Amino acid sequence: MTRPILNVTDLAKRFGGLVATDNVSIDVRPGEIHALIGPNGAGKTTLISQLLGELPHDAGRIELEGREIGKLSTARRVHLGLARTFQVTCLLPDYTVLDNVAIAIQLRQGHSFRFWGNVRKDSALREKARGFLRDAGLEDRAEVVTANLSHGEQKQLELAVALATEPRVLLLDEPMAGLGHVESEQMIAMLRGCKQRVSMILVEHDMDAVFALADRVSVLVYGRIIATGTVEEIRENAEVRTAYLGEGEDLC
Amino acid sequence: MRTPITTYLSLAVLLVLLVALPTLADLANYPAFTSVATRVLIYGIAAASLNFVLGFGGMVSFGHAAFFGIGGYVVGILYQHYSLGEPLFGVFPGSNQLLVTVPLAVLVSGAMAALIGALSLRTGGVQFIMITLAFAQMLFFLFVSLKTYGGDDGLIIRRANELGDLNLRDRQTMYYLCLTIAVSFLFLLWRIVNSRFGNVLIGLRQSERRMAALGLSAYRYKLAAFVISGMGCGLAGALMANFLRYVSPDMMHWTKSGELMVMVILGGVGTLFGPFIGAGAFIMLESLLAAWTENWQLGLGFILLLLVLYTNGGLQALFSRLFRRDA
């Protein structure tokens, strides 16, 4: 078994009396997609926010490539190779699609205390950004202001921006949410395509997507992981079926 | 996306008009207009500085008059020590040399902005507005109580600073000095806004959360922007002190912060030329309406209301829409 690239042990978070994350241990191996499923309010997004450091955790360890990153700032963690996408898309609405990707690359390249050169005339940067847009199938939309994109395109751009930071581990928060059937298929294909380059934690309600993409699945209920296993194991797990899958076909 | 040639042309025409303005004012038998234009340029620099953090960076500072006032007081205090021949703090000699006083004014207001910014930028939103306001008011009352430097009455600078052989008391000379500085300042801002730093700053206004997820430590960039902005206001204050040959605590009163903000909103938040247009409109309206009624702020309020409600981006947006219709 290969050593996990991201290893979370006994992570805990409380909001007053509410236990949002209850001694969660989860790991991701290189080149793996580890899906995290669970009913609404189970604490999936809270977990992602803690992994990236947007929200401090109360206890536990987060290790990226063997290095404890739990006390580092979000910025440091991103530089070490973590990235996330947002459930409700979080982009720069007044900027064009290309600008959104270019700024991600810019920040990857080091500090931005450069006051003179025109960043939009930096052809190396622009070209690199175009490359990421090409992979995301958004090349034709490069000069469109982001606020004018369709919901599906914004989701694709979220992914392109996250990939532009060249992460080692990508934390995906419901990348399929609100997508139509065709768009979901595209997204699945795209995620499968970058699997070799980047490992992922995939939070998703769309079971078809989870079963199509995931190497392993963990089920989070009330902040606690009740099962981890391969897709088949999770499908067969009785506890999971009652807690989650058994609630019927309507899983959103 | 190239800047259209018409933009460069209209900028060139504008510059020629600005250079010719004092001559035109004399020809129109209204030489005092040159002084009005000088005031517009100085307030334009201050408003553009405020706009740098407010419009581009999304940090609503309600205390920028503090830096304007500090810039002015640096010139005033240095002049007082120069004329009395007593060194400041017993060490630094005073000065009446523009090339000494203005850079010092910029540095001191930048240092003050670093101090105030370092504390206020730990907050955001309404708290940020209130803290910047509180700092500005503290400085206001500090200078009101500083009797050595005139207290409430302010400081009179008997002679404007010296710059080579130029006579800064001369209306036209002062105008050209301010025009040169304003144009250079605008050029500098233009470069910064389009640089990597500006890119980050404008990104932060749009979504701080997104920028954090991209690995940005926002605080140091916001602080740097705040310091640049404070330095710009200090520069304007130093010029104003030379222009009026007078400084008083009124320069840092909270209503002055409000006026700067009104100029920014009138002209167009987050635009390069907007604050200068806004400063022009504000000063014109002030003198026009004040000649008509002493409650001129009421009229100004209505105009501001209409502009905010209907232009969708201030005078700058209004102009560019009118121009595009012509073309």
C-alpha cells in the first residue's frame, strides 16, 4: 500500500454544543479519488474548510506528504499543495474568465509586490492560463466577464482555477451541484482526466458521479465517519444503507 | 485588448487644454479660475488616493483626511521651525525647501498610514470604517490641542516653500507645479493598478475568500495599499499647505474625509480619472451652489443622490456612455 499523500487523524471541531467534526480520520493516496458522502449537515464542507485552514480545528493532525500542516495559514497550505473548490461558486465576478485563471498562476509564482509591469501584457502568464482554459473546455469563453457565465461554466471555471494553482491534493466541494446531465458527464470526464496528476477528496451528492469516479468512499454522518471502503463495500454496508443510501433515491 | 487610439487622442487633447488653462482663464478675464483649477488638482490627488483603497481595494476608509492633514502639517511645522530658527525636537532643522518638505510629508503620512492601517486592517466592513474614523478624529483633536502649532487657529505659512527659482506664490507657477505632480501621480497609479499588485488588490475587493483559497495572505497587500494611499493624501496635503499658505486642524476633520469620499463617488468609484472629475464637480458645485444659497450642501446632496441612483458609476461612467453614443 502506498503512503497517503494527505493523512488526517482524529480531527475534531465543536461549535459550542454542536460537534461538527467528531474525531475524523481520512486519508488520500497518490492518484486516488476519495469520495466523502453524507446527508446534508453532516459536516462535509466544514471538514474541507478545516483541511484548508479557513476554519481552525480543535484537535487532531493534518499531514500533507508527511508534514504536519494543521497549524499553518491557509496561504502556506495552498503553497504546499492544497486547493479547493467551492460548493457555491466563489470566483472574481468582475474579471474575465482568463483573468480568473491568470491570477491563480500569478499567486503560484510568488509574491505580488510588483508595481510596474502590466500583468495583462505578461504573455507567458496569459498563455499558461489559456492552457488551463483549454483543458477545461472554456477557451472560447476566455474574454467573457465571469459574472456572465452560466452556472455550469462557473463550475468548470472553479475547477480550472483550482488546477491552475497546481495542487497535490484537491478538495472538491460538490463540483456537480446544479449541473445538468451533459455538464455532469463533462465534469466527470475532466476529473477523471486529471486524476493522475492530482489526488482528490470529492464531496458529492450525485451518486452516479461518486460511483463513477471514486476509488474509495467514506460516509460522514453527524460529523463522524461511519464507514470507509471501496464503492462495492459501501454499497453493501448495512449501516450506510440505513443512515444514508436507504433514504430513497432522492439523495439531495 | 488594445487601448483604442481615440482614448490616447482625447487624453492628449485634455492635456493640451489643461496646459493652456491659465492662458485661457486670463483671456476670459477670469484669472481666478487658475486657482480653482489648482484646488481641483490637489483635491483630485487626495481623492484618487482614497479611491485607490476604496474603489480598487474595497477598503472603505473614513479617515483619509488624517493623512491629508498630516501632509499639510509637516510643511507647516517645518516652516515654523525654519522661520523661528529652532530645530524640531532640538535636533532637526526646519525647512522651506519644497524638495525637502514634500517628500518628508509623503514619508510621514505613509508612516502614519502604516500605523493606522496595521491596526484597522485587522477588522473589516463597518468596524473598519469606524476605526479609521476614530483614528482621524484622535489626530484632529491632537492638533487642536497642540498650542505650539497654532491649536485651533492653525498655522500660517508666511511664504510658500522654495523650489529653485520658481515663485510658488505665483498663481500660474503653482498651477503648473500641481499639474505636473497630478499627471505623474496619475501615471503612477495607472501603472500600479494594472500591475501584479493591482491585480491582487482588485481581486481582494471582488472576493477575499477566493483570494485566500488561491494562497494569498491578504493583510500585507491591503496594508501596502493603505500606505500608498496615505502617502498620496499626504502629498496632496503638502501641496495644499503651500497653495493656501495655511494649515489647520480642519484639514483632518471628519467632514473632510466625507468630502473626499463624495468626490470619489461623484466621479466614479474604482476608476482612474473619476476622482479628478469628482473633485472638479465638487468644487464647481460648491462655488456655484454657495453663491446661490448658504445651504449649498442640500443641493449637493440631491445631485449626489441623482448621480448615485441613475448614472451607475458616477460622472466618469456618464461621460463614457455619452461619448460612446457619439462615436
